[in-house]
Amino acid sequence: MSNDIESTVAKHAAELASQPEGGFPAQEQAPPGLTSKMDPVPDHGEESYEGHGKLQGLRALITGGDSGIGRAVAIAFAREGADVAIAHLPEEQSDADDTLEFVRKEGVKGFSIPGDLQDTDTCARTVEQAVESLGGLDILVNNAAYHFTRGDAGGLEGLKQENVSRVLRLNIEAILWLTKAAVPHLGKGSSIINTSSIQSFEPSGRLLEYAATKAAVNNLTVNLAEELGPKGIRVNAVAPGPIWTPLQPATRDGEEMKKFGADTPLGRAGQPAELAPAYVFLASPRDASYVSGTIIGVTGGKAAW
């Protein structure tokens, strides 16, 4: 092993060792949450991700791309040579601006598309705007999602119509409408990547509606892979375990943060940067050319099947 590689491996090992085990300081935010207000701020690969031109010249739309997993994927895609458009809520503009700063530093195009994807027309407009800005589309990452368990929420007794409706519209319906709008612009070798969850395999009673939508994402991924395969479009999903993103302090009780991720075999929550390589692999028309209908688990050791 060369000295450069040894140094990189040692640095990464030290970074992982310094991450909190078994949780984070107690904290809450108002939904949807902002990266800048988190303690500690998540690692999106700003300093660690190294690109190798795997997505050179490709054009990607990433929903929920302003923060968390979406930001990590946007940074990684840019460093692999892809132009990137990120969709996000208007109130997340400050996070989106920070993400695009990292994207554009790589010498690629970066665009922000604000809007609420719960609305069908917004889904269609988002794709149209991405295609216009990027000059086409090769990759769609359906990453935006929502859950809420703060206070008395969770389980049947805690179900609230407004939360259930938001979860269903954003986690499932938006994927359908975004994909429908994107497919006419995708060609042979293109890729659709959905964000699933460990909750689809090990559902929590407190995340009843959310877990159900993520199981549906798995089913939808396999169905779309079969339908779109003849067009040369690959469809896959990534199933994260507990990941340190703004969604967590924005939708859970603050005290829960102290134990967030502690129940994984690795004993900690994952960082968004640890998800990005899975998305890059699935997006690559070379590395994953025969991979479709697959769900890749990045769960800290929990079973994802």
C-alpha cells in the first residue's frame, strides 16, 4: 500500500473514530430543519470524497438535495463530473446555496429548484426546469422524504391526518410523478435511484406510515426496473439506516438524539458521506451497467433484505 493510500485510510479511520457513538446532544428544530443549526454538523464528504470521473458529462436531478443524504450525493456526483440540479423546499434555500457552492467548485453546473413536491404540478415543473437548466437528464435521484414522531406522534394512537397525508404524498406519490415526468427525457444507460430505508425491512411502530411508504418504495423500484428495463433505464434503491441529517432533530423529540443510531451493530448513526458512494455506483453507466431492481443497504449492520 502506497504512503498516500495509507495516509488516506488512516485519516478516514480517525474521522470515523471521532464520530459520536450511541447518539448526539439533545436538540430540536422546526421542520424541515437546517444543517447549520445541527450539533455536530453532519459530514457530507466536503473534505473526504474524492471523485474519479465516473459520471463525467452526465446530468442529475436530486430531490432533497439541499442537505443530508441529498447534499452528500450532490457533492459526490459533482466530483465525479456530473452537472447537478437540486430540488428542495423554499425555506431550505440557505442549505441549498451552501450545497451548490460545493458543487460549482468542481467546475460543473449546479442549479437550485425550490418547490414543494407534495404538489403534482410542482413535480412536473421541477423535472422540466432541471432538463432546461442542465440541457437534458441522465440521472434522477428520488431522495426527498418526510416522517414525524415528535410529541405524541407515532403508532396508531399518534396518527394525525396532516402528517399521514404529507408522508404519503412526498414519499410515494412524488416519486411516481417525478419519474413519470423524467422518463421521456431519459435514454439508454440512464439511471433512477430511489431512497428507501431500513424501516422497510425492520419497521418501527413509531414510524408506522413512514415505514409503510419505504416498503412501497422497494416494491416500486422493482416494478419500475421491469417496466423501464427494455428502454435501457436502470432503477435501483439505497436503503439507509439511521443517518445524521436535519430531518432527525426536526421531527423527533430532542432527547431521542442522545440514543440515535445506538441500536445498530456498529453502535452509531451513519454520516451522509457514508451513503454517497452507493449512489455513485448505482448511477454509473459503467460500474452498474447490469444492476437494476436492486436495493443496497447502508445500515450500520442491520439486515436489509
